[in-house]
Amino acid sequence: MALATRRYSDPVHGIITLDRGDPADGLLMALIDAPEMQRLRRIRQLGLACVAFQGAEHSRFAHSLGVMHTMTLALNALRRSGVALAPETCLQARAAALLHDLGHGPFSHVMEKVLHQRHEDWTARLLGAPETTVHAILVAYDPELPRRLAALMAGEFQPRFVAQLVSSQLDCDRFDYLLRDSLMTGVSYGRYDLPWILNALAVDAASGRLIARARGVLAVEEYLFARYHMFRRVYFHHALRAAENMLVAMFRRAVTLAAEGALAFRLPESAMDKLLTTRPLTPLEYLSLDDADVLFYIKQWQREPDPTLSDLARRFLERRLFKSLEVSDLSPDQIADLRARISGALVARGFDPESYLLEDSAGDVPYFGPYAPDALDRHIIVEEGRTHPRLREISEVSAAVAGLRPYRLHRLCFPEAARDVAYEAVRRLAPAELGR
């Protein structure tokens, strides 16, 4: 006989409890047990971050449960503040929080660069796919539930504040991943006072938007800075980014070889073979892929006749990562000159620059302030003042948040063999600090 109560021991939130006797909890438990959710145990939350932070082995599954739990805490906090919430609205919000990452591919965001597809699009597709267990569970509860969840995840849902809790600049996804990633990577950058933010959440009666009471402004500041520092120090770590770019270069080489009929290791008609030959995947084929599949292929590619693919695979598995050189402060002409010098050094050593000289560009906007019209519905609105509070966008209240600026990186990645040439060239171009 199944136990009425199920408890998950979570490193971030402590004990997460679900009660089978509650219909909403019963649905969530059934969704958690679905194969599509269990697959997320085999996908790392931080992709290849473990090459830089050895503890970063946590899964998308653990994060998804954390987001569901955080959503439950947020809804309970709003109830205590006097917000009326229908039971079905709460269920849909919790289910959307649980399933929001259903469409992630192997190594999370890394494979999106290979597939050229967004995981959000796959999540919506999987929710509506009749062949999935998740879809069957949802329609058995309510035939309209898959459509409603997809709309909620896309922000096309009422009440407005519920959609904001699912996806905004102050949402349950970020609430969980900052704390979880900070803990599992062993850094302190992502820590902030979640209970105090939840305690300060409210809903503006006039607009239906999520707001933070005046008492929560400092905690929201802390949360935004946590995200800013996590991107700069963890998500954009040079070793992590080098590994990601090597993985993408490896797959591009494999795709080229497959197109030429020169890829030795093939499993015809498998999901991975379809991926390598750029054929569309069915939902079930997509769901069959996880981190283990990618690693299996990389292990086989070590023995490929093609020297580039076999070398990249071996370097990746042995963690012989490319070096990263920060070039953000150089002009386009200087970068072009540097690329030419590094390419020459690589060719002289027998390396193809197409696969061994990789350009890494990325960026993050820590907060979309009032000058981002397309983010208006996602602005963080807070109370200013205690006696006669008025609602304002947070950067108008907080000088710290107003001072946050977009962060961009531009790096060149290449093997150790070209390091001396690259560093000597950039010293002549820009004698200042070189980066890594």
C-alpha cells in the first residue's frame, strides 16, 4: 500500500512534502513519477559546470522539484497577505513550476546551440504531445490542462501575478536556481534572503501585478546582485565556457563528417543519428536523449579515423580544455589581427582553426530596467515608503539596482599549443591585464 505522504529531502529547502490525499498533490506526484520527469534526473542542471566546480552535479529534476516547492511557498505567502487564490489556479501554477524545464536537452543549455532550438518550445510541444505520459496524466485530470500550462509558461495567463511567479525577473525559477547552484558549486555569490522576499510579496489590486512591499526592497536588491555575480563568476566561468564551445565544435565536426559519409560510428535511425544528420526528432525521440547519450558518443568518437574529431573527443573527456583569452577591450581590427596570428600558429602545428580557434561571446542583463520597453510586464515593482507607500519600479528606488549594467564577454578559445603566440600578440596590442 502506497504511503499517503511523500517526502523529498532537498539540500536547499529541507523537506518537501506532498500528500497523496490531496488531489492537487496527487496530480503533482503522478507527474513527478512520469518518465519525462524522471529523465531530468539524467540531465545536469548546470551542463558542463562540473569541469570548473566539481560539486555541480545536480540535476534538472532536483531543480524542478525546488521550483515547485518555491511556488507553493510563494502562493502560501500571498494567501497569508490576503490574496484570494482559487485552488485550480494554485494547482496550475505549481504544475507549471514543476514542468517548466521538461524540454531541456542533454547538458541543459549547451545542446540548444547544436539543435538551434529553445527548450521552452520543446516543453510546450511535449505538454501537448499525446504520446507522452505527462500529457496523459494532465488530460486525465482536465482535458484543458496542457493548453493552460503552456499558456501560463508563455506568460499568457490570468491572474497576471501567477504568470509572473512562473516567468519574470522575480520568479520561482530564479529563486531556486540561484540558491541551488550557489550551494552545489560551493560558492557564496548566489545566496540571498528568500524567506524575506516571500514575506514581502503582494499583489497590486489595481493592476493585478506582483509587487514587493517596502520591507522587502533590500532583499530584492540582494537577490538581483546574487544573479549578477552568479553569471559573472559561475555561469560565464572561462573553463565552463571553453568546455561548452569544445562540445559544440565537436558536434559540428561530427555533423560535417556525417554529411560527407565519413563518420565511422553510427547507429542508424537512432535519435542521435537523426540529430547528427539534422533530421527532425519526434517528441519520443527527443525524450530518449540525455547526458549519457552524448557522453557515450563522445567516448566512441575517440576512435574515429578523423583526427580532429578524435582529438577533440579525447581532450574533452580528459579535461584538457582550451585556453581562454579575454578580448572584450580590443577593437574589431585588433581581434581580427589576433585571430590571424593564432590561426597561423595553429596551422603550423597541424590544427584546423575552424575547430580549434573558437570565438566565445555571451552576455547578461542583470535587470531589465525602465529603458527596456519589451520587458515592461516583467519589471520588479516595489513599494516606496511605509506611511504613505507608492508603487515604483525598483531601479527608481534603489541606487544599487540602477547602477547594474549589462555584462558582456568576448573570448578566443584555443589549445595550449597556441598560447604563447596568442599572449605575446595581445601583449603588443594591449599591455593591460590579459584575462585567463
